[in-house]
Amino acid sequence: MTIQEAQDTVDQWIKTYGVRYFSELTNLAILTEEVGELARIIARRYGDQSEKESDKNRNIDDEMADVLWVLICLANQTGVNLTDALEKNIQKKTERDSGRHIQNPKLR
């Protein structure tokens, strides 16, 4: 599935099952919540904290998909084409950072 297909699929799902998009502010709050859930799993599974029993069965794939879903909703609501935005962002990073990380001794 391409990014554009994902945007179209989410839009069709919202129109079919979701009645309407939540407001942009509500979706921003939901995005924050979903990122927090993903962060909790990563911090406990890959970080220094021990993983709580209640988190052991949480699926990191599903949590990432939740983040992506809400981000796509926000993009659709605000008229952002994520394919174009990502391509421009990669170009910006390439121009800005083409030598920065290679020269960083902390990354070697």
C-alpha cells in the first residue's frame, strides 16, 4: 500500500464507519496519546525499565499503526499529501544534513 492509498483507505473508512473525522484538536490529542502508548512499550521493552506484566502482550506493530492512522487522519483533514510532504522532507534533510551525521564522532 502506498502512502496515498493509505490516505484514501483511511478517508473511505471514516466516511463508511466513522461518521466523520474527529476535530483536528481532538485528533492531535489522540495522536499524543498513541505516541505515549508506543513510547511506553519501547521504553520498557528496549530501555532500562522493566516491562510490566500488562504491557508484555502489547503489540508494537499495532501501536505504530495507531500512530500512523491518526497522523493520516490529520493529514486528510488539513489537506496534506503525505507522499509529497515526505519527499520534500527527505530532500530538506539531505540538503541540510548530508555531512553532519557522517562527521559526528558520537555516531562512530
